[in-house]
Amino acid sequence: MRAGLREYGPFPRRRQIYGEISRKALPITGHRRLVLFKTSKSRYSQRDLVPTDRILPWLVFWPVGRTARRAEMALGRWLDRLLVLVIVGGIALAGLAAPASAHGQLVLSTPAKDSTVSAPMESLSLYFTEKPAPNAYFTITAPSGVRVDRRWSHGQPKRLDEPVQEYTLINGVWEPNLFHTGFPAKIPVAHWPEKGLYVVRYQSVASDGEEVQGEVRFTYTGKTSGPPKGWEAPTDQPDPALLAALGQGGPTPTRAFGNATPQSASPSASVPQAGPQPAPPATPPPASADSGTGVMVWLLPAVLVAGVGIMVVRAARRPSSQGAARRAPTGPRAKTAKTTNASKTPPARRTTASRPAPRNKASKRR
């Protein structure tokens, strides 16, 4: 009965069954105890194995694998819930931060931002969605840090090629508005002392008290020119009322909108003091009011894309219970299963089922 079994290696409980026809070793290890093999001479079942060889692998590996699977499923459920909360929170924050883009902002400039100017220009124009405040502050700085701007003035309004949507605070509610007209602020250029990067900076306050400030950079590659006769670089500073409005975020008391003539920032700005004075160091202005909105614009799509990707990966890795149940074994496994089912059937039953039914003796005599 045990002629076809042979012990091998240092593990006496592991055996190999050699078939007389195929001559292939079919090892039965601890992970495949329920598979029965049939050779050409005899059939072997789990009774040919010692009890510890059948029970020990199940006691060791089965509880550990089941606990790991349960932990993985629980972790996946918690990750899905956390992902949903992150997506909902991102959408809510984006909805709350959208109205932070107030009106009165810069929409167009001549020259354009980050452009190249190859010929000298008499003045530069910055277009806003409303007229800049009379005490707005504009500067033009050459690559060496010297200011070359003159006193600015309002220009002729210009219709925009595309309307701009901004928000206005009305009775405590942010209302969207479309602006089709740009209101320019013209800044004359005294001379072009050198080639290189020029910076135009502006500071103002919108009609709803929101700060309007930023800068426009461009590169000049045209001919240079000397300063005009009697020219002195301006050294004026922003109006204290404007600085207070920018610091507190409230409306400035001295601002009046309409076709008013721009005034100088302060009396000391119109009359330069005697003697040479060093130009103040150029410091970049603080970030504009819509900087938070810009962060949310790219953060929200990134969160949504990451969430969708994680959900797709988890759905692809999760096996379908119905598909696994419907999937029928094919190939050598199907043949092994048929052989196993045939071996489970007792010989007596197979013999009885294959025998023909006995004929009646009375019919034989007839």
C-alpha cells in the first residue's frame, strides 16, 4: 500500500507520490492538504499522512492569514472614509475662498507682463476694472534700481477683449460681476538709462476697501537715453492714508472716485528737499489679496485627481466574489478535480451504477 511513498529530506512528514505513468513528483505540502492524487496502481488520501502533518499548518497559517485579511479590509474602509472627508473639505474650502478675489484688480498692461520692449516708450499704461484711487502709488524702476517715472494720470477707458468676472461685497454677500471696461493709469517714463529688466509697481485701494497692489516686469532691449535737463529721480513715498488702508484692509477716508485729477501723495512729495538723498531700497510688495485663491485653484484639482486615482486602484485590486464563484476551473486543475471526484465515489456504487438491470425470469421463460 505504501510502496509508492518515499520520505525525502530532513522532513519525514513530507512525502512524494510517484505515478507509474507520468513519472512526475507530486509533493503534498502543508499548504495543499485537501488535494488528492491518483496514480496508476493505487489511490492515496489524507489517511496516508500523520495527523500532525494535516492539522499543524492550519493551526499556524490560517488564523494569521485571516487576521491579516481582516486588518487590510478595515484599513481600506478607513482610508476610503478619510478620502471622502478630504474631498468634501477641499470643495467646501474652495467655495469659501472663491469670493476672496475682489474687484479693482489689474487686468491688462502696456507693455504686457514678462514681455520684451525693443523701442523706447513715452508712457506705460496699467488697466484696472475701476479707476485707481487718487492717492494711488506707481513707480518704474530701472535695472540699476533708479526710478524713471513721472507723475501718473488717468487715461481714456478701453473696452476689454474678454470680460473679467470679479466679486463685490454687497450687504455682507459676495456678488459676482462682469467687467467689460478697463480704466488705465498712465505713467510717463522720463528716460531709458539702460537695457535690462524694468519693474512697474502699483499700490491702490478698491472701492470696497480691498487692497490692489502688485508689479509688472518687462525687459527693455531698445536704445538708451540720458535724463532730461534738470531731471531728478523721484523719492516720494506712498500716502500715509494709503498705507493705513492697505495695512488695515479698510477704505481710505481721503479717496474720492470719479474724474478727479490725481494728487501727489503728500506735500513733501511735490517739493523735493534740498541736497541729494539716497533712493529707498526696492522692497517687493506683499502678496495680493487673491493669493489664497490661487493656491486653492491648483490644490483642489490635485486632491480630486489623487482621490479618484486611489479609488480606481483599490477597485482594481479588490476581487469580485461573484466573478470568483462563477469562474470555472480550466486546464490541469479541472482534470485533477474530475479525478478527485471520481476517486471519492465508492467502487461499489460505481459498479452498481454501471451494471445493467436484471431481466425478469418470467419474461425469459416465455
